[in-house]
Amino acid sequence: MNIKSQISIVFHLDKCIGCHTCSIACKNTWTDRKGAEYMWWNNVETKPGTGYPRRWEEQDLFKGGWEKEGNTVKLKGAGKGKGLGVIFQNPNLPSLDNYYEPWTYRYEKLLDSPAGDDQPTAEPISLITGDKITPKSGPNWDDDLGGSPLYARNDSNLADLTEEEKESLFQLERMVMFYLPRICNHCLNPACVAACPSGAIYKRGEDGIVLINQNRCRAWRLCITACPYKKVYFNWNAGKSEKCILCYPRIETMQIPACMHSCVGRIRYLGVMLYDADMIERVAAADDKDLVSSQLSLFLDPNDPEVIREAKKAGIPDSTMEAARNSPVWKYVKEWGLALPLHPEFRTLPNLFYALPLLPAMANIENNFYNTTSSSLWNNVDDPRLPMKYLANLFSAGDTGLIKNILRKMLAVRIHRRAVTVGDITEKEASRYLNDSGLSPDVADAIFRMTSLVTYKDRFVIPPAHREEAIEALENTFTRKMETGFGFMEKPERGL
């Protein structure tokens, strides 16, 4: 057993209001400079939709992530052989059209234009060339248009739905959308790390944050191809790759990342998870049907005496262990089973988990129409407004059973709390929902408190930084060859 600690995150999609405050906070902090104008380390997408960069989920096009090969995995579009073959001409990179040409406005025209009959306008101009352009896309160009066939119909997660299910999504009475915030997943098996020929990308031993050494980056851009979430960007001015750093200077001083600090909906939770690094290769190569359960089996119970004993041997500080025991991520992911990773089939073992959206509660479906005037308050989980298969394609590698179990738990918590606070639902009916979902009243109350009445210190449990042990932890990790294991580099230079 090779126990490591990992900073992990939960985003609660039922609470996201799509305000983009997180995106602006990140933009103003990290990417408000030349060459980074199009970078959105944090972005919020409307689903169904094609996301940002456009069509990022289509790995047949971009060749990101890993694919199973016997009892191990290999990179789809990078690695030693494939990477060298495309190192000077890479057809699998997103183009500027998949992102957008960043622009500003020629505001001086508002003041300097000669007098005339028409109101002067500030013309859009490219931040790259300085020429006048007509904007055609942006980081949230399809914002709130999840029900629009123009955008939603091109969502790759609709591929397994029947034509009837697809068409029903675009009927006015059944249009549906939810918001999907995304940042770097700081994966346990990061494809970007394995793909880098320069060894510039590494995973910190003390907290698992994935970073890029700007002094070693040589702009091969295979990291961009390899990342299936397309959360690595190329700075065209500096000639370096860049990505979300999880605001590690803030983490090291026990402050939360900027996107989480500014979150209006309070959807974000951050904490420590313990995992067994010796299991990574086996878990990454699991069969499709076992991917989610295998990944979740990686994470270890911080209250288990054996885990505590092995963690001590591995040099994990007591303060980190205490943070792991109080981690809200542990509660959502393992204790309550309410959060899942995004696209586990990419096999990067992401550390960003999503509590699913219960869409929505205050109505039901009658005669194939979404009825908001019905006397019944609660929608049937077995007949949701958004097809179960769609959520399964996003969060469970197609397993609708996992999705249904989570939605039943979330609905049971709502009904239980309705019975407690309003009283228009009988205790017997509320108990039936709790029993069907496998929850006790105490657990339902705990979920409710963590979701609705949670305090700052409960949402964010950050251990003190132990930089004095970071180099040793990093070297031990690469000696075992289990953190990244399948790429160009086996061991980084000391001091990275």
C-alpha cells in the first residue's frame, strides 16, 4: 500500500446558478495578460451543449485521454511513438475556431468620431492581430441555450439517446438545461504529464496538484492533445503551455482558490482524499462497466486503523490526516455516494467530482408534457425531464443505475426535509423514500446541512502545507513509477 494525499473537489450542480463569477475571478487573477486572452482555466458550460473549447468531449477528433490495452493503458494521441510522429505537425490540436479569436472594442471611436446622424459604435477588434473582426464565438457563446437545437443537438453525450428522446429535449414544454463548471481535474493518472516530452509537467507529491514548469516547457503542445478535458492551453505570446494551478499559493497559506472564494451559489467544496498509488495502473485499465467503482475504490478511509498506520509510514502528516477525516469531498464521494467524476471513460482518474442536478423537483410529467400546474410537487426519478442516459454518458461511463441511485437519494433528502420543515408530507411517506434510497434520517439531515446550511470551514478543509517534505514525497512517487507511469519521463530533476 502506497498512500498519498490529494487535494480534491466537489461541485454541486444543483446549486450552480450560471453566474460565471468564478470564471471572472480566475481570469482576473491568472489569465488577464497577453497570450492568455482566450484561456479560461475556469469556465461554466450550459448542458446540453458543445462546451468550451467547442466539441472538447469528442476524443475521436482530439485523441485525448487513455485507452485500454490489455492490463494497462496507453495514450490515444500522444506518448513516445505517437507523440514523436506528430511533434512537428499535430492534426489533433484544437484550432482557434474551437476556441475563439479574443477581441476588445475600439472605444475611442465613441469619442473621436465626427458629428453625424448615426450613433458611433465601438467596433470589435482582434486582440491577436488588431484588425477589425466580427465575433462568431466565445467561451460561453451558447450560454443558457441548452434547449436550442442549434447548440444542444451537437452535444456528443446525446449519441446514445433514441431519436424520440432527442426530439423531446427540444420541445418547448420539455426544454431543459443545467450548468457545468469545469477546471483542471488534477488527475491521479494525468495524460498531460505522461505526454510531455520535456518532463515539464509534474504532479506535486504533497497534495497532487498538477503544475507546468515554465523553464522546462518547450511548446511541443502534446499536453494539449493528451488532456481529454482540454484544460491545458498554449500561450501564443510566451510560447509556453499553461493550465489551472488550483491557486496553490493560496492553498499553501490555507486560503481557498479564487474561483471557490467568489462562488455565489456556494457549490464548491474542497478537501483531502487519501488514495493507494499502487492501484492506479490496475484501476485505469478496468473494464468500462467497472470504471467508476474501481476509481472510487482507490480512495481510502482516513478513519481505518490500517490506513492510519500505513499513512504514517508514508510520511503523511497528522494534520493532513485530520483534514482527510473532516473532508467534505470524502463525505460526498465515499460516505454518501452522491458525487461522480466527469467522463471516467477517459481513464485519467479525475479528482473533481460532481453532485448531480436533480432536474427539477417542483413538477412532474403527464402525457409526455412537463406539467408545472400539477398538484404533485415531485417528479418521478424513473421518468426525468432530462434522459437518464444523458447524465450517465457524462458522469458514469453509461451506467444509468449509478445515476438513478444518486437521484433517488437526493429526492429522498428533499422529501424528508419537506416533511420536517413544512409538514405537508407524512412521516410515513418520507420514510418510504428514505428506505428506498438506503438513507437514514440522520444521514439525510447531514446531507441537507452540508448542502444548504454549510459553513465556510465545513466546505473548505485545507491542511497546513508541508513543503519541507515535498521533495521526498515527489521522489518516492516517481521511484515507484505509479503516479504517471506511462509517459516519456520516469523521474524529474530534484527541485521541481
